[in-house]
Amino acid sequence: DAPIVSNHDDGINIVAIDMGHGGMDEGCSFDGIEEKNINLKLGYALKGKLEQQGFQVVLTRKDDEKIELQNRVEFVKDANADILISIHQNACEDKGVQGIETWYCSKTGEESLRLAALVQQYTILYTKAKDRGIMDSNELVVIRDSGIPSCLVETGFISNLMEREKLQDEVYCDRLAQGLADAVELYFYPKTMYLTFDDGPHKDNTNEVLDILKEKGIKGTFFLVGKNVERNPETAKRIVEEGHTIGIHCYNHDYN
């Protein structure tokens, strides 16, 4: 996949970071640990990593202040940001509940889902936290009304003692920030996976693979065995006709 080209004259993509809550709105709070402060700390950690990677970063709040949701939305629009990540913490009456979950709004399009999927994948990869998955909501104002690919990540449950302690740990927070930064990098600069298939063509298996690739719009490379091409010439022709690449695996697969 090609990189997502910046719409800005300087060619630099702008990432908006929304640190949830602030000021009199502390968010959820347990044992003196307030969500708004964790959000702020993680947001600044992410900002630093993104700027090192060459992105421009804008913040919906810069200190412990309350900013109305609609004002956050207008700020993001005025900043002409390319994507938005909103950072929050979770809480539950059941203090055993834990893990990371990421929300998006399907009304904003498939790019929000792709961003949310990357954020969820890489925060879990770096922290080994419980994966609570990706969720869709039309009720979260900041990501719903921003007009750009957006997601809201709940990076942990501060109602859970173990996660509350982790979220106060500098090393753990750095891992969270790195996971978020890598997700942003991969959003703008997707990596390519190459699919190769050996030993065919087989009348049943290869055609089943070709059906799936056709449905998904994906191209692959088929390393074929000469004897199998002689047995299944129509399948070999189909590989070429549908835009895939053929390579030679061997002629007869006879190791002797």
C-alpha cells in the first residue's frame, strides 16, 4: 500500500491528541488517582514520540483545564488535523475487570475503523494487556463530529488495582505511548504483506484460494510444480488471467 499523502503544503501529517476530561471534570477516580491526569501524561508521552517520527501534533488541551466537547471538535477542525486519537481511562463497579478497548464511529467511515484496529493491536502488543476489542458507538461526540478518521482508546481500568498501578508506572506508560505511536506510523505508512503459495496448482485447493483472493481483491504469487501444471492446466491459466504471478517451484517434487 502507498503512504497516505499529506494534504498540507509542507507534506507533514497532523495528528490531533485529545486528552479526555480536565479541570473540574476529573473523569473516573480511585484512591486519589484521577483519569484526567493519566490522560494528560499519556498524551504528552505520545506527542513526544510522534514528533520524533516527524509528525506535527496538536493537543485539544495542554494542561489541567476543562474544555467542552464541542470546543475540542472545533479545535481539531480548525487545526486541519488528519487524524484524531482521544485518550481515556475506564472504570467498572466490578474491580476485577481490566484491559484495553478502542472505540470508533462507523458513521465517520472505514478509515476510523482501520485506525482503531491499529491502535488496539499495537497497544495490546506493547503492553500484553487484556484485549477487550474494538467497539462502535455514535455517542462519543469528539470522534463522531471531528470529520476525520478518529478513535477513542480506553487504555486501562483505574478501578482495577493492578492496572491502576501499571498506569502510574513510567515504563508501562512509555510502552502504551509507543504502541500508539507505532499505530499512527502504520496508519499513514502501511506495510505490505506478500502471499505466496507453493506446490500447486491443485484443482480443489488452488481454486478455493483463488476464490478467496478474488473476493478480497488481493494478488498473490503461486510457485507451481510442473507435473501439477500438466494435470491442471486450466487452474494454471486462471492464476494468470486473474492477475497473479507464477513462479517455478520445481518440476516433479521428487527429491530422489
